[in-house]
Amino acid sequence: MRIKKTSDGYTLWLSASDTYNWAHKPGACWPCSMLADKRLRVSVDSNGIYDLQIDGRDGDCPADELQAVIADHLPADCRKYWPVWA
């Protein structure tokens, strides 16, 4: 996982192993994950998501899974920009 913070948001990168490990976490797995074993990049500012790429391409995935994987990786000081933490 990498994160680049800006004055009004951040860009978060999750590797394929990050998403795989997240989806297969013992006791808290996501069995039908569409993001497991995929690279994810999401850019967020005070207006919300403005860029989402999955495996280097513009992508789409279930909103609940995206919210969960981001929320589980997001540092506390960036949570004010993520809808789950609003």
C-alpha cells in the first residue's frame, strides 16, 4: 500500500497482494471479491472520488466492496475525505 496525500485529499495505491490479502483475511474474508488479486488506484478529494483504476484501466466495482477495502487501508488523517467516515 502507498498513499500520496494532497492539501484536499489523497491517492491510494493497493497492490494485487494487498487486495488479495484483504479479501482473504481470516475471520473477515470477502468471499465474492471482485477486487481480490487486482491492483487498485483511487484518487479522492473533498468532492469525492475523481479517479479509479483497476489493474491500470478505468474500472468499476461494487460500491460496498470499494468502500470496505479503502476504509480498511486508509490512515486516520485521511478518513475525513472518505464517505464511510463522514
